[in-house]
Amino acid sequence: MNYRIIAKYLAIVCLIIGASMTLSLPYTLPAAAGNKAMSWSALGGLVGAAAVSIVVGGLLWVAGRNATGQLFRKEAMATVGLSWIVAGLLGALPFLMSGTRSTPGRAMTVADAVFESVSGFTGTGATVITDLEDPNLVPRAILFWRSETHFLGGLGIMVLFVAILGQGSAGKTLMRTEMPGPDLETGQSRTQHAAWVFASIYLGLIVILVFALLVQGVTLFDSLCHAFGTIATGGFSTYNDSVAHFESVGVEMTIAVFMVLACMNFTLLYLLLLRRTRRLFADAEFRGYLLVLTIATVMVAGSCIYYSDCARWPEAFRYAFFQVASILTNTGFASCNFDEWNEFGRGILFVLMFVGGCAGSTSCSVKIIRYILLFKVIWHELEHAYRPTVVRPFTLGGQKIDRDEIRKQVLVYFCLLLIIFVSSWLMLDFFEPDAAWVRLGHTRHEKLMDLASGVGATLNGVGPGLGTIGAVENYSHFQSVSKLLFVLLMLLGRLELYVILVLFIPRFWRGLY
């Protein structure tokens, strides 16, 4: 393992994070923060955290300044995995150093701060802060940094995979896992060009959404924070009621449309800019994405009407479309308290946590493409049961797919996902006392479903779950060990399991290749 080259790339990550913290400093000023006095605690927290990040980055740069050799697959995976861990730890410093409180009279613990930071970077959107609108709990500058982690996480991982790691075969291999889709190849290398395309589309969507929200009367602060959360499919809001705070159909539908766009394969959005619209509907994953979105919306809206959760069809479709889009894209915004819906509607939303958007987007979760491949495998096996001599190649979009790739991307992935989900669920059930649910006004029999939704919501980057962690609730009541388990699940889900899991294998750190 070439530790020097890993240190060199980690140094770059630390310096970028430290520099990014300074972008939140304007909101320490009274005029920007909307307060009568200067937010000195936020100023000290951000400056101190930025200084620590830059010092750590400098030390890592010194350690890796003489790095030589090629960045092989192992070093690439170690760099990506460790960079997300380092980002989560450094991103927690502003919360700790500013004295941000999770609940009145209780400062954030290390577990709280790391949870909030990793939730932001991974685009999960789960929170331990009980009152986002109280500046005594969380200053506006820290609230902006909280949303800024969405911006960095949604863009940073792709740039890291493609631009930094795209100089060798390792980066290309990881790129195929993260962004399968039509080729973007031009005169440049595929990976570098794809990185620039991703960044341009990502920033373009944010700018357009900010403008669209400003036109509808949303403040610049709220527009930026919600645009970061929407395009990064994160879900951090500046209000306790999330998007429902605005009480505007226009704002809700604008955000819903951009959530859907952000979860499309960015390669397809690029082709749309080139006016190659035929490639859009020729893409099997995009068609599947629209199909799932449409069917789930109709089912949820129908159940709301049937069970009288909504009195009229327009209202039912309004809330159903927004919440289905929010959960399917793993954003986690809420336009209403969907936890009060009927059990069928809540069940649909729970299932959608494990679906996700398209590959090559800012979405987490399993992604539509894997389900398409899974159904192809099942269909082939069913045919093989009664026609064992027939051998058919696996194809997608007219292209053959390697069987080893199918095994890794589908069969092994789903098995790992199931093992992680069940084991995490049982561990949380062990760590969390039944009495905690009773204190919150729930019964202990609701605990299992709440914990299952919590695992699903963090592992798949959704954020809010059901019950005690529903749309208007938070994760503050969990034990510290449970919060750290959630942190691990967020990282696993954002990096699609393998990149984090290999870090726990001792043999991974030994040898050259």
C-alpha cells in the first residue's frame, strides 16, 4: 500500500473542506444572519474549524509530498473511503467549536456532531437538532455550513472519483460503479470529460433552482440551502416543518421537479443539452425510473383518498407526488407529515427507501439499474429451469454485460445489503431500551418498525424514517453508539458498500496490489 500517495490526496480533501468553511462566514454578520448582534460563537467555530482543517491538510501534505508511483485500485479505494471519513470528522468541528446545541440546554456531543456532518456530506439529511429555527440552538452561519456539506458531498464524491482518481484504471473502475450509462467520450479522456460535465450540470441546476425559488419570494439564504439539499438529494431544511413551512404549491412543485431531475443519470441530462432526446427514452433505467415514480404516486394518492387522508384528488396527488419523489430520490424533504398517513401509504414510502434514483446521479440507495439487472437474472434463471440447455447473454440497451459484473453489481450487492440491514436492525434493537419509546409517547411494539425505517433511511440516504424519526421528528433520542452506527450506515450507502467495507479487512492494507 502506497501510504504517501494516499496522504497526498487526503491533504487536498482537508484543504478544500477548510477553505469551504469560510463561505459560511458572511452569515455570522448581523445583516446576513438576521440577528441584532454579531454571531461570535459561529465565527469562532468556523474559523477554528477551518484552521484545524488546514493544519491537518498541511501535515498530510508534508507526509505525502514525496509520493511516487501509480495510484492503483487499492490506493484509490483507500483514498475515497478515508476521504469521506476525514470529511465527516472535520465537518463536525464547526458544530462542536461553535457550541451548537442539539436540544435546549444540551450541547452537541462528538457523536451528535459527527452524525450531523456525515449526514450532510452523504446527502442523508437526518438530523439530531430538535429546533432548527432557534438561533440559540444553531446559529444561521452553522445552519448554512450544515447545508453546504450537502453541496460538497453531492459534487465532491463524483469529482473525487472522476477528476482525481480518473488518471488510472482504478478511477475508471470505480467510475463505472458510480456512473454507468451512455459514453461521454470526446477527444479528452472519458473520465475527465465526465467530471466536468457532472460539475457543470450540478452547478447549473443549483443556480436555476435558486433563481426559481427567489422569484417565488423565498429568501436568498433559504433558496441556497434548499437548492443545495435538492440537487444533492440531501434534504436538510432550515425549518422544522421542512418544505411544508412555505405553504406554497409552487415552491413544493418546483423542488419536486428538481428532485426528479437531480436523480436522473447526469449523462442523460448532458445528452439532452446536446438535443439527443432519443437517447433519453431509449435508456431502460430512465424508463424504469419514470414508471416507478408514476405507479408509486398513483398508489399513494389512491390510498390517501380511500382512507380519507386527503379529501380531494388534486390535494392527494400534490402530496403524493412530492413525498414519492422525495423518498424515491432519497432527498427526504417533507411537504406534510406523511407519518400520519395510512399504513399502506407509509408502507409504499418504506419500500421506496430501498429503490433510489438512477446511477450517475446524486442519489444513494440501490438504484433502478440494479433492479433491472436483478429482474433479468431472475428471468434467465426461470427460463433455465425448464430449458437448461439454452444459454442467453445478458444484455442492456443492446450491449452485452459481463456475468462477473452482474454477480458483483447485483447478486453480491443485494446479499451484502440484506446482511447489513438485518444485522444493523438487530444491533439497534439491542442498544435502544424499550423505555425510550414509552417516554416519547409511543408503545414498545412500534420500536421494531421505527428502527427498521431508521436503518433503511440512513443506509439509503433518505433521512427521515417512520414513527419517532418521522417527517417532523429527529434522531436526537438515540444512544451515542446508535448514532455512530447510523454514521457507518450513511457512509456505506453513499459509497455503495464496497469502498467502506474493504477498509475493515486487514489484508487490504498489506502488500502492494
